[in-house]
Amino acid sequence: MSSVAVLPAVAEPAAPELRAATSTIVHKFGGTSVADAERYRHVAQLLLAREEAVQVTVVSAMKGVTDALIAVAGLAADDAPHWRDAWHALRARHRGAAVALLGEHAGQTVEWLDARFDHLAEVLGALAVIGELPVEVLDRVQGLGEVYSAQLLGQYLQSLGEACAVLDARDVLVVDRGELGVDVDWVQSAQRLARWREAHPSPRVVATGFVARDRRDRITTLGRNGSDYSGAIFAALFNADELHIWTDVDGVLSADPRVVPEAVQLDALSYDEACELAYFGAKVVHPQTMSPAIERGLPIIIRNTFNPLHPGTRITAERTVSGPIKGLTLSPDLAVLNLEGTGLIGVPGTAERVFASLRNAHVSVVMISQGSSEHSICCVVKQAEAVRARDALLHAFAHELNLGQVQRVQLTDNVSVLAAVGDGMAGQPGVAARLFESLGRAQVNILAIAQGSSERNISVAVDSRHATKALRAAHAGFWLSPQTFSVGVIGPGNVGAALL
Ligand code: ASP
Ligand code: MG
């Protein structure tokens, strides 16, 4: 799926490409970009066409391979007899890619792959014997696709005569897997990378995404879809000038093009805007994965492998205020939870009790709203957690409900949140008016509204049945200029009179 705003291939780039022969650029390619031999060849051409002093390419596993590895480990642990077939199929796919890529020079790479797959078969055989799948083993197995993939691209570049080294991130990247995600041990990782670099000074490096080591030197991963994070981490470690995330769309769009066909591609976004859009489910890299780049002020460029001449979307610290709204997103599968009571008015601590009880029930709050009358407080939660959330409030306010100080705890299912995001709305009157006018004209009823004082995001909760209509109406409200047209009727007969 591509945006409708695809520029012709010869279009003037929105921002000049940084191509200085002194620059260090980190590129990251996901699984679809390296799905088969033909895609690897395309990626290599794209890389070779660029002039960069140091070019680091972080790759995912071939499309579907991570899932296949997880599946084969599960099959082996269940001692399902067909785990060997699944293993054979994976090996055949990688061998096939190597032969298709390297032709008569494939021998060494096929041998390398065979040795890796033999080792994998031993691990799987052991799983079949013990009959379970320890997480440590799953961590080792699920990241192998990246190891194979980096080898394939690296060998291919070498076969084209390029000085290129393959970096196995498990040799340098040290991370801590905590409850809130994966933290990088920057000092250790930088030291290991410096040592690796001394032995491998080549201008081109192909690195594995997704995989790493923990502080106890065990192989681990950065979590599913972790290769974007790998890209940002390596951009930081290599002190890169830019991080290019190559995907299958022309960049970030103003709205989901499956819902809003007239969505436009965005040339530039600020980090804040990108984070707001990502939190609300737009197809942007996740804020956490971008943090190593954001903290260093490193530009992130989202661009299309299938349309490499398109400049993509540049995400930087800069605020380009073109139009108040940059993007509109829709988050489905939510519910509105409302606590209402005359006894809440002017009583300190009610909000605290609401959120404490939700926290204790492990409910994450998506959106919050309370009017200044303090008569009710409302929050939006995930549909899957909604009943748990309601029960938590019923329990926490049981006493007040009994006394009639709280009249009701009410749950409205089937809610979506529409969010309008843009730095440009800060301090600018009329943005909310435009949004609500569009929704009003489309007959969309609003269940709740929230806008933080950063004024970067206006969120409205609506009935999910109206969500698509609401998104389209809001998009039209911001992106289509209001058109007036005049119709003249000359000598009105029957039809003209009826029209008038
Ligand atoms: N291959 C890994 C996954 O599918 C990591 C990635 O592609 O980002 O989750
Ligand atoms: Mg992926």
C-alpha cells in the first residue's frame, strides 16, 4: 500500500539528501525489503548508489523467518514429528537465496549456512528430548534469521567486490531487559564496537538487527520488530549523521490510506509529532525505538525501498509548521469509563483514587477527561481491559456508591479515539473548531474530548461505528480547501424552479 501522493521519480527532493562523502549513514531494512534474492539484490544496488564514507546497514530476517523459527522451536519442544520438515524448509529457503544471489560463488556461503542449520538442528533435537521450550533457548533461536540475513547481504556485497564486513550484533551489543523494555549498556557496547571496528575497518558494514547479548553474556533479542531499535542503536554507536529506515511506503502519511484514500505523504515531522502519531497507532517507528536517535538529535528518514528516489519523511527536532495538523490517527478497540457523582465535587484525591485503582488492576489509561464542574471524571481504556477497569472502580468507590455520593460507574463499549496531531496547533485558535465542525457536519457524536496543554494533540472518543466516517470527515476538514461554487439558472422552467 502506497500513498496517493507518490511523486514522480524525478521530483525535486523535499530536503537535499545528505550524500557527502564524509558522512556516516545507518540504513535499516525490514523483512519485506529482504524477502528473497531479488530483494537483496535491489537493496545492494540501492546501497551502492549512495556515496557515504561509512555505510552501516542493519537488516531484519527475511520476511516470515522469525515467525518460522519460533514455530519450529515450538514444534520441536512438543516433539511434533514434522519439526524436521519445518527446519528443512527454512534451510532450503536460505540456501536457495544464497544460490540465487551468489551463483557459482555460493559454495562458501551455503557451507556456512549448512553449519549454522546443523547446529540449529542439534538445539531443536535437544528441545524435543526435554519436551519444553525455555525462554533462553527461544531467545537464541528466534534471532537466527537476522544472522543468516546479514550474512547473505554481506556476502553478496563482497561478491560485487565491495569491502564490507558483517557485524553480528551479539558480539558487540549489550543490553538489559527490564520490565519497561530493553536498555542499552552504552559504555560496554561502545567499547566492544570499537574493538570490533579495529579488526574490521571497512567502509561498509552489514549488521544484524533484533539480536544482542544481556549483561550476563546470554544471547537475547530486543523484542519483536526490534530491528528498528537496532537501527537507532547502531546509528548512535556509529555516531551517524542520519538514520534511514527503509520500509514499503513513501514515508509517513497524514492518515491511514486504507481508510482515507486521499491521505497525503508528509515531507517532515518533528520528533514530538512522530511520537504523538506513533502512540496513536500510525505507521511510524515507535517512540522508544527512536529514543537513541532522538536523544542525539539524529535525523530519522522513513523511506520506501520500492521507490528509492522518493525523499521520504524526515523526522528531526525541527518544527515545520505547515498547516496546524500533520496527521490524524484512529485507535480502535477502546471503551469509555465514566465515574459520576455529586459527592466528587471539590473533593481532593478523587482522581488519585481512580487512577490508583486502575493501576492496581493493571489497566492502562489511554485518555483522560474531567470537566471543571468535577461532577464526573472519565477515562478511555482498552476494550480488553474495560470490564476489569469498571470492576476496579466499583470496588474502589463501593462506599460512596452505597452512600449515594457517587451515582454511577458507567462503561461504554466499542469506542475509537480519533487524534489530530501537529506542533502547528499550539497557540493557534480555530483548530479544535475546525475538527468539531467537520465531525458535527458528518453527524458524528463525540463521547469525550482531551487536549493536553502541549497543544500537540486533540483526541476525541467516538462510537466505533462512526470512526471511519469521523476520520474521513476530519481529514477532509483539514486538507480540503472549502470550495464555493455558483450555479446560474436561466429562465427557470419546471426543473429549474424545483432546483431553486
Ligand atoms: N525479525 C524480527 C521480527 O520479525 C525483528 C524485526 O524484523 O524487526 O520481529
Ligand atoms: Mg519487521
